[in-house]
Amino acid sequence: MSLAHVDVVLVRPRQSGNIGAVARAIANHGLGHLILVAPPAFDPDRARWMAPGAHDVINQALFAHTVAEAVGEHTDVVATSARRRKWNWPHVSTSELADVALTQRGRLAVLFGPEDSGLTNEDLALARSVLVLPTAPHASLNLSQAVVVVAAQLLARARAAGEGPPGPSRQRPRRGGRGRTGQPPPSEVPAPVAEVMALVDESMPLIDDTTYLRGRSPEQVQGTLYRLLQRATPSRRELNILRGLIAKFAWRMGRDS
């Protein structure tokens, strides 16, 4: 398996030079697409200057207004951080992320936050887990350094497994998770993030009707349900079964679905 299904998502990157250095890391390690979420001031010429031999990664970068838009078609999302988070996000190591990448049947998005502040809790809402990058007490990595740390671990693990990638794919990911020859049919590929989140959104009004949310944070309950489903990696077929169950519950409770 190549690593072309692993996309690097930069959330609000501030420096075009850093974007170029990240593009170079993507090309060097055979990763997939560069996705930019709301970059405040993107200078493609400056980025290309910092990315010798990797101009195609910048030229074919994908742009999104929000994290949800950026990762909606992915089947797994892992966020990176220089510090542990207090909320209930499962944490993974770089080696564990590499294992996930090598067994991933859909597209994997790895999120990196702005240079000055990192990812917010809102940015992390669609992440199944958080990768805390190993550092000494001075936990401050340059954006491109953080990408290289992760990319190098992925490539090393792939080569150790005898699956070193031939290079990054530059084709835009297809909707619906349609895969390469020999992969499971689309109905059995893990459902995209957008569909999992939509199912959770549909469930929240019913949960609210049961009074379960009294005294609880709806955002935390919603996030917990989302991450639970993500860990289960339901296929589209399985997600449709759950959607049918929710519709029946809504009907029995007198709520239009």
C-alpha cells in the first residue's frame, strides 16, 4: 500500500513559506494531498520557492473554508498537538498512527494547526483521536517540522512492512470512497466523516427529547457519540441501517424524521 491516501490538512496556516516546506515534506515522503483550510494570506510563489521539486503539490492543493469541509470525504481524521488535551479525545502515538495508516481502507486526514496557536477544540471536533508529538519540556515545533516528524514515521513503518510507497497520487479523491482494484465495494468501505457526523446530528434532537442532556454538555455528548462511531468504522451500509433505526425511533416518538 502506498501512502497516497494520507492527506495533510493545514488549518489556517499563517506563513506561505511553511506551506511550501510542508509541500516538500509531502513529496519527499509519498503522502497524498495538501489541503489548506482558510489560509489568511497565501502567496503561492513564496510557497513554491520553499518547495523545490514539489511545485505540483502546491499547484494541486485543495482549499476549504472549514475543517468540516476539508475532511468531509475522509473516513478517518487524526489531529496533531504539542500538548495533551483535557477533553475525552483518545490519544495515539506516531507509531500507532502509522499502523492505522497502513490498514486504512479509506482516506486518512492528518490535521495540523496554525503556527502560533495550534488547533482549537472546535477544530478537533471531527478528529477521532489526537496525536501528541513527542517533544522535550519545550514543546514548540515549527509547522513543517511537525509534518516531517509524522511523515517520516509513516514512511519508515511502510518500508519496514515492505510496502514503501512509489510516490504521491495527484488525482483528486473521488466521492464515496471508490477505491482501487481489489478494494471492498463502496458500500463496505468505511463511511465518510461527513455522513457519520450527519447521523449524529440527526440523533441529537431525539436524545434531547429523552431529557438525557439535562445537566450535560450537548457538545461533549455529540463529540463522544461521533468518536464512538468513528472507532467502530461503520460502512455506508451499516450507517444506513442506523439511520433507519433512528427514523423509526423518531416515528415512534411522534417526531418527523
